[in-house]
Amino acid sequence: MSTTLSLTIPTSFGDIPLDADERGTGRPVVMLHGGGGPVSVTAFADLLADATGTRVIVPVHPGFGGTPRPESLTTIGGLAEVYAGLLDALELDDAVVVGNSMGGWITAELALLHPSRLGCVSIIDGVGIEVDGHPIAEIASPADLIARSWYDPSRAPNLDPSTMPPALQQIFAGNRAALALYAGGMTDATLLGRLAVIDVPALVLWGQADRIADADYGRAFAAAIPGARFEILPHTGHVPQMETPDLLLEALRPFIAHK
């Protein structure tokens, strides 16, 4: 069972209200969601806490999941500062930060801030860098998003807004608006070159069938981070925590357990 936290995080651009759920005890793991919102990682967070004996915390990026977004918070770097503040606010020592998709980009930016409470990071099918010949896919429709995000699209949840109840339509629209604001074209031309100064252990995991950002894009992400390990997850697309959670769990388990 998870507990909901309502926090206020001080940053250089003002105090930021932040909601988060936590479950379990043990080494802290902060899981950062992508454009699908917190619902895209909640079930895996429960699995991870139960299987590894960790304290898993899932914050909601302001503007996602029906939450408000302060006008001063508009960038991925700003979100990274918020999460550096979260580590301090919760006094999370030797924290593991795990991010999928846009959450992987935030994770990289957080590692670049060098917060003292950060122990290691895992980037799962992240975005944010630019790789020649391997662009981030442009998404034409919800159906296209499913086709590009899943190895087996028949297992994907329904993302057609026209079939959703009004409350879910509003959340879905809010998620898309927040993603567009924070991530824009899904890349930062400076990020790849900046990754060389990350100084914490890093594990980069990638779905073999990711058609949002392909496996060679993932290899470039890992190669840019000193000492990073790269692993492919077979029969998996852009959202391993949803499509192949057991594979993702087994890839993360030894990394999280290592001190």
C-alpha cells in the first residue's frame, strides 16, 4: 500500500508544490515517469518495492496527473532541481533514481547537478540527447504512439481520448500539454556533450523494439556517461515497466542492491 506525500520544494525559481506516493522500506528509489504520467510507473513501483525490499517513491511532475504546474517551472532542468530538492526534503541518502523516457532525461540532468544524496541512476529508454542518424520519432496520433512504444501493441492500454471519460480526457490533455512544455522537441542539443561529467554509477536499459528512440540511440546515451553499463531488454518497446516488468525488475535488481 502506498502513502501520498504533499511537499513544498524550495528551488531557485520559487517554492514548488509536489505530490508523491511512497511504498516499502529500505534503500530509497525515486522513480521518474515519462509522458504517460504517474500511472505509467505505479504498478512497477509496487512490484519493485515488494521484490527488492526498497522504499520506492513516485513523484508526479507538476502539470501531470491532474496536478497544477507553477508558471515558473517550465524546463527539464527545472524539474531536475525540484528532484534534487526532494532528495533533501526527504533526507534520502544513497538514493537510486530511475527514469523512463522523459523521466530518463530528468534523471540525467539530476545526475549533472551532483546532489550529495544521489547514489546511482538508471535511465530506461530515455530521451533528451541528439544522435546523428537516430532522431526521436515524431508521433502522429495515439495509435502511432502505441505502435512505436510497444513491442506487442495488442497489450497496450487504450489511449484514444474519444473513448475516455471526461475526467480522464482532461488528465490526458494536461499530460500532453505538460510534456510539450517541458520537453519540446524531446531533445537538448547540449545534453550529449554534458553527460561526460556524471560521476555516479549509471545503468542504461533499452527496449530492443523501441521505435520512439531506437537501441543505437540508447547505446549513444550510455557511451556518453563515464562507466555506464548498457543492457538491451528483448521483446520490449519504449515502456519496459509496463510491457515487460519482470525483465526490467531482473535488470534493476542487482544494480539497486549494489552499494
